[in-house]
Amino acid sequence: MNRQQKPDITQMVSPFLLVFILHASQIGEGILSFERQISKVAGYDSWISVLLTGLATTIIVILIWRIVSDNNDLIDVHSEVFGKVIGKSISFLFGLYFFSVAITVLRSYIEIIQIWLFRDLDVTLFLIILYLLILYIVLGGFRIVVGFAFFSVFITLFLAIFNYAAFSNGYIDNLLPILNSKWINIIKGIEPMTFGFLGIELILIYAPFIHRFKTGLKWAVIGNGLTTIFYLFSTLAMFVYYNIEQLQKITWPALQLWKVIDFPFVERFEFIGISLHFIAIIASSNLYFWAGTQCLHRISNISFKKIAILFSLIGVFSVFYINSFLMIEKLTTFISKFGVYLLFGYIPLLFILRTIVQGGVKNKHG
Amino acid sequence: MVNFKKLLIFLLLLLFLTACIKTKILDDIELIMMFGYDWDASNEEYIGTAVSPMYGSSEESDLRENTEYMARAKTIQNINSKIDTQTANPIEIGKTLGILFGEKLVRHGIHDILLAINEDPNIGRGIHLAIARESAESLLKSTMITEGTLPRFIEKLLKNNAKTNVPDMNLHDFNYRFLGTGMDPFLPIIEATSSGIELNGIGFFKKDKMIYEIGYDQFFEFKILYTDCEDHTYQFDWEEKEQTIAISSISSKITKKWKNRNQVEIIVKINGTLTESKQLGIRSFKEKAKLEQAISQKLKEEGSKLITEFQELEIDL
């Protein structure tokens, strides 16, 4: 199974698919609950934070394109910058981070199913089935993972349409006056919002799998822009529909909103919404799981399959440790904090270090 | 051979699908259509009444039949599980059409019970709430002949009136006004009379207690001040000419103008059709203007009376 160490053309995907890959990896469980966290900080003006975060992450995307070059990925960059041993151990940490995101995203989605759909769901059994699905997709190779991501974007866009209910039942006045909260709070709102944009760091791993990677930058920026618009629309919908005090008391505002939509044939739309959202969750979890496996596969010589199976077993057994709502909440906060530092701290640092190292190499040759 | 193995594994996996959860078959559950909650002050506990339709074993059985269950407890979940002890099948609350609060309960405060209702994801947000005059229990247990079952009738009554006589107020709107700053909720009041059920008031809350109510006569003034409306009817006593006329198909539109930080001017534009005014005989523009003047004068008076009342009681709307 050494074939995936460095991909050949048969495993690559077109650069325009970056739009879908990026969007799918960014939209996960966060889309259902992020409004609560950002509005806690910046009130009704936190939609500006969404825009600012979109802008900031676009800069990070551009930085990533400067860090990795053609047929190069994070592991190469690490060993180039930090040397073999330190580089590999940092890459190892990255791999673990990817896995923990994958596991957390899945587990928090199951939490929703437990609360909203089936109280008496057998979590262990459900997780086994889920990880079988993930194993199936991930072992199929990067192209299958991307295929799933492609599919999931249409699902999330379709679900976004149903936020219209907010505008027809809501109070547009809520958004006025604009800039009522302090700028410093709006900027602070970037931190919780970044959780929704995590997924950009995955490019560092799958860069060699993109055909003509250099030309992909514009597609990645478009993908990031699509996510920004998506979040912005969702934020505005929630703010029109709820007031801030109410929003703080609701764990999943989007699901509550879907409750008022009813069609003659579906009494309560959220049941369909939650079920369809499953595709988005699986897609984003898949990308993380694939990235984690690939990362560990690259630094060790253990086969891709073995790593994937090992970590899906860990994922199934994690249910015994992550067994309460508080634990999931804690884990999500921790991972999102970690992700923010990674995105806005580590990636710029890596860029600077790499520029210095490359400069040094060039000087030696000169 | 390989394909056969794969197929076998796939079929075996299908077995897992049913094993994850308990199934719910419509015939084997008790669908609660409407809840009523009352407050028992002496024991400090809630009295919950649940109504579910009684489906007979044959198709000819009368669908008007209801069964009511009653339980007392300090928490909502406990009421549900106590009701379970009286039913043959497990109760299911996903189809609840509405929730009624007894008068005693709304005077005592509904904060706790509302949060408990919100907690339950099975209950929709579009359901209608109302206050039951006297007690919700007696209203839900009343045996009157209505169109469809009693819960369906109450739901239709509330839905229909939300379009015409009173502003719309579902569970989400109630929460919105209840939790938001500078807002207080209100609910329609329904009463069981000898002939049927009628909606005869709106109860206004301050925080979570009902402290004020208005009757049918003030519905119109309240609604035009609160929201844009269409297809309304207003009965106007023209005192100068000692005549009563009706204006129908009224549509109104509100604009709010801030005079300064503490003062707001509400301008309501009303369009309507003059009916039942044969004897009056409005034939010239002058007479029409005069009538309009008189109506707007009267509405302004009544409206400001209502507003001062709210201001004195510190009800925010």
C-alpha cells in the first residue's frame, strides 16, 4: 500500500474541485450552532465578524500556497524546516489533531441524533456502522473522498435555502442599528467564528493530490468565499429570527428554525434537515480522517489501510470516554481553540520559517 | 464468489439498521393532541391534562371521541410519565397541536413550565398557546359537540383568529417576546361557554405573570397598534349622529417615527369599506372627511388609553 506516499496522476483531482473540498471540510457540525457563540461576543453585529474571519482566512489560504509547492506537502515542509526528527514529531501531532477533529465532529453529530431524533439510540452500534462507512470511503482513495465532498456541498446549499423561513417570520429591525457593539468585540468574535472555517489546514496534506496545484489558488479562494457567504446568510437569518437573549438559550438555532417549517407531507422539517446534514458531517469527517491517515502514513512506513483501521477502532472506542454532553462541549472548545492558534499562529510562523530556511539554502548555493 | 460474499455482508449489515432504536408504530402509541397545565397553589404542583383522540377498532367509530388523562406533579416530565401509567400504550407528544395554560397558572407565573416545554425537542415551535379561563382541565374535559375533535377545534379557532382578531402568537413568538429585552408576551384567552368555546380576551404578561387583559371590544385597537393587519372589521358608534356603522375589510399599516430617544410616534394608516350605512348616506367628500375625522379621533383616544394602561402596568410591547 505504499502507492499513496506520493500520488500519481490517477489519484489526482482537478484544481476546480478545491471549491467543493474546501467547502465540505469547513461546513460541519458548527453550522448548526455557531451563531450562539459569536453572538455571545459581538451581539447583533457579529455578522461583521463573519466577514472579517472570511477575509482573514483568505489570507491564510494564500499563505498556504506560498508554503507548499508542487508535489510537496506538510511533511516535506516540516522535515525541510525542522529537520527529520522534530519535523516528523510535529507532523505526528498534526495527524493526531486531524483524527481528533474527525472523531469529535462525528460524536457531536450523534449527540444531535440522540437529543432530537432517537432518545434510545445505541451509540456504539451506530458508531461501528459509521466507521465502516468512513473506512469504505477513505480506503477508496482521495478521489472517492472528494466525490463525497462534492456531493455534500449541494446538500448544505439545499438546506441553506430553508433558512428563508427566518426572513418571512422574523424581525428585520433586529439588525439595526449597525455597529452598535464595539469594534473590539467584533474582532474578538473572529475567534469563535474561526472554528467554522477550520478545514483550510487540510490543504497542506492533500496539496500533492491536486493536479496543477499552483493554479488551484483561485478555486480555493472561491471556495472560502462561498463558505463566508454561506455563514453570513445563516447568521443574518438567525439574527432576524431570534433575539440575542433567546439565541443564548438555544443550542442549535438552525434546528429550532426548521421546526416552524411545515409542508403538507412533512409536519416537522428538522427531521429531514438533520438526516440530510448527515452527508455534510460524513464528508467533513472523511476529509479529516483521510488527512490524518495520510499524515501518519507519510511519516511512518505503516500501510495506509492499517492506520485507517486502527484509528477507526479508536474512534469507536472513544464513545466510552466521550459520553456526555459536557465532555463533547469541552472537547469542541478545546479543538476549536487549538485550530484557531494553528490557523492564525502556526501557519504564518511556518511561512516565515520556511522563507528564512529557503533563503539560507539559496545563499549557500549562491 | 467475491460478489456473493460482499452481498452477504451487505445484507447482514441491514440487520443492524433496525437494532439501533425502538420502533414506534402508530397503532401502538398514544398520540397526545393537546396539553393543558394548571397550577395547584395548595400543593405547589402542576396539574397536567393530556387529550388524545380515541381511535376505535373499526372505521365507523366516531372520531369526535377523546380520552383525557390527568396527572399531578412538580415537573413536566413527571406528569408525562404519570400519564403513562394510565394509558395502554406509551404516550408520544410529537403531534401536539397546542398547549393551554390555566388562569391560575398564568397568574402564578409560567417561567419554569415554559423552559421545560422548550427543552423538549419533540414539541414543535409553530404550535399555538392560549390561556384557558378558569382551568385548562375543565376546558379540555368539557364534552361539547365540535367540528372534529376538541383539540383540532381549539387549534383551528386559534389559527383562524390569529389571522383576523388577535395578533399571531405561536410558541416561538412567545419565547421571542418572553426572553427578549423590552418585550413582554401576550396570549389569547379562551373560555368554555354553554354553547361552545369562544375566544374572548387577550391576556398580557409582565415577565412571566399575566397581569392585565382586554376584551373583544379592544381587540381592534390593540391589533392595529401592534401589527399590520388585513380583513378586519370595526364597529363605530358615531355619537354625533347617534348611529352605529360598520367598517369592514380593513387593512392597516404601521409606521413608527422616533421623535427623540424616549418618544415614539406610531402612525397607523387604515383603509376600509363602509358597510351597513344606508341611512347615513355619505354622498359628498365633505361628509366623508367628517366621518374619517370622527373615526380617527375615536381610535386615537382609545389607542392612547390602551397605551397609558400598558405604561402604568409597565408592560412592554
